[in-house]
Amino acid sequence: MKLTIIGSGYVGLTTGACFAEVGHQVVCVDSDPDRVQSLVTGTVPFFEPGLEALVKKNVAAKRLRFTGSTEEGVNHGEVLFITVPTPPLADGSVDLTFMEKVAREIAQYLDSYRVIVDKSTVPVKTGERVAQTIRKYAKPGVEFDVVSNPEFLREGAAVMDLMKPDRIVIGGNSDRALALMQKIYEPFVAPVLVTDINSAELIKHAANSFLALKISYINALAELCELSGADVLKVAEGIGADKRIGRGFLNAGLGYGGSCFPKDVAAFIAISEQLGQPFNLLKEVQAINNRQSVRFLDSVREALWVLKDKKIAVWGLSFKPNTDDIRSSVAVSLVEKLVAEGAEVSAYDPKAMAKVRETSLASQIRLADSALDAAADAEALIIATEWAEFGLVDLAALRDAMQTPLIFDGRNLLDPVAVRDFGFQYRGVGRGI
Ligand code: UGA
């Protein structure tokens, strides 16, 4: 099938590459000429395992191409996917400027029947507004349908999540559009859930908020574990073994970050308020999440007494492993707080150093060449992101490199017993053991 993706960011590019991989003819549109130029040569502007190879392969096979022209995109695809950013406004609600703009652009070039798919994360009832906007600006009589098809991919596992999704959600009210959508997804072996548009839109915010809730639940339990001398890892295992609860997303730590959960929880609260029924449970989810890094920093401060002039190593700056994304990274905000208190921070991340160099933080900390280099002469080491390579560091070499062998493990990556055997003082999150 001929498909068009409008917006070649994280979701758009990965979706386009995966659709091409299963045999569709895909055109990806982006308004940034530099991005289009680099994608034409197969260069992906961010790190995502497996994506660049997939893009290169499908560009070479002539199933995937890039353009800056929305007109070309609208002419090409029978189905047009909108995957533009939906950033937060100051009050937490969603800024739909890009959605509205793309809807108007599509309308301008629409000559014959198209399905317009809303794939960006949007508030419930956005599909209705997209349809109204297209109707308003399109030539009279031109036919189209609007469908909601939320995306559930995780950064760092995006290709796998798209190729083998847990489920595909398609929300629409036209049989013609739904049939085309089902055809697109035929090559993907996954259960398809067909709903109305509003339900599909709500599912996305509800799913992300529920996952955030699980994280805050285990983080609140972590606090109780610390106070009572219990081990949150064992508690997570014990409750997670119940299939109705599940072990996933019960990893206590510094709290959730990234460009989705903080934004989507805030948006869902704003949506609930607009609907007249404030979702107060989610406000507590936010409060617990914010408290997690505050509590962690308190424990570092308590151990070092004052942070000013203290040499502190930080491992991990990306918001989670296997990505170079530092947007809303808890690790970065922790480093900023350490710097604000006058600590001398040496930081290392396996993939995110280039992204950090583009920020003002780069001039305020030492950017180390390796995990061990960051730890040289440090009075404390903070593990802020659980990259696998940090778990493989030679503990004897680490102890010898540090001024004081003190580890604050914000992601419970290391085994406390093994680490203490090497002479370290160790503090994890929720590990009252
Ligand atoms: C999240 C969802 O998992 C995806 O399903 C969704 O499609 C995506 O948002 C989106 O809306 O686009 P992502 O933000 O890439 O994906 O990352 P996650 O793996 O969900 O992690 C989010 C944050 O939660 C990270 O900061 C991570 O460290 C934290 N986390 C995750 C925990 O603190 N504990 C856990 O047990 C799991």
C-alpha cells in the first residue's frame, strides 16, 4: 500500500521504516529541510537500536523516501499518518498547534479520498477537531475519513515494539477506513482492537498514566521499605508474580522521566479537569515521582554533609538506557541540582554525551570519557541511568579510582552484597537491607 507519514520524528520515522520493511511504499514528510537532507542519506538524527540500518535498507530497496513537501505526501499516500509533536503547554494541557497546521495543509492538497490517521498522542476528541478542520479547509465534496491509531513504542526498543506490538488500536467510524487500516497492519502479527475514535485516543493517555502509576506505586513502597528494613526488589518480585499485577514497570528508582510520561500524566490530568472530573489519583502519582529525586538527593547530602566543592561522579545522563535522549531526564535534573549546590560533577553516559554537549550543562560539569574516568578521585558515585555496561565495571578498579568508595545507586543496578564485599558503602533505592 502507498502510505505517507507526516512528521519524521521518533514515532514517524520508526513507523515509516517499519511499514516499509513489511512491503508498503512509504513517503515520510518533514518540515525541517536539514532533517530531510540527512534522512535522504540514511542518517538518523538520534540513537535508536536497529533504526538506522532499517532506514538504509528500505531507502536502498526504494520502499522508503523522504520529502519536505506535504503536497507530495498527500498525493502519494492512500493513508496519511500524522506524527507531529504534541508538546505540553505551561498548564500541562496539550499544544495542538502542529496538529491543526498539518490538518489545514492536508486539506489544502486533498483531491480524492484519503484516510487521515492521528498517531500522535492527543487528547480525547482531537480526531473530531481534525475532521472539522479538514472539512473546513478542503475543497467542497472531497471525501476523507479520520482514524485514531495511537502508538505504544518505547524509545530504545522502538523497532521491536513496532514490528511485534502487544496490540494495535484502531479507532474509527467508517468501514472503508477501517478496512484500509486492517490491510496496512495485516503483515504485523498482533491482536487488533477496533474502537471508536474517542476510545482509541483515551487508551493512549490511560495506558501511559497507568504505567506511570505503577512506577509511583513501587517508588512509594520503596520509601516504606527503607523505613522498615525491607527490600523493594523482593517486594516487587512478590507482588509482580501475581499475573493480575505483573512484574513489569515495578522497578523503583529515581522516578520516571522522558518525553512521554511526565507530559502525558499532566495532559491526562488537564483533560480530566476539562471534562469536569479531576483525576486526583494522578496528581499523587506526580507528587510521588517528584519526591523520589528529592529524597535521593537528600540522602546524598546527608552522607556528604555539604555538597559544595565535593567531587561527585554521575553515571548515566539519558532518561533511560539504550537511548541518547536527555529530554526530561531525571539524571540531568539531578546533575543540575548538584551543580547548583556547588558540587564538582564528572559525568559519563554511553550514548548521550553528544546531546549533553549541545546544552549549557556541558560547560558546568566535566564530561568524562568512560565510567571509570568519571569516577576518578570522586567522593561519591551516583548511578542515575541503568546502562548495562555500568553493571560490568571492574569493582576493584572503581574502588581504587575513587577517593571515597561510596555508591548511591539510583536505579538499583548493582548487587549490594557484591559491592559491599569490595569495600564500598552502598545505598540503593528502597533497599533497607
Ligand atoms: C513510554 C511507554 O512505555 C510507551 O509504551 C509509549 O509509547 C511511550 O512512552 C510514548 O508515549 O511515546 P518511553 O517514554 O520511551 O515509553 O520509556 P519507558 O521505557 O516507558 O520509560 C519511561 C520512564 O520510566 C523512564 O524514565 C524509566 O527510567 C522509568 N521507569 C520505567 C521506571 O522508573 N521504572 C520502571 O519500572 C520502568
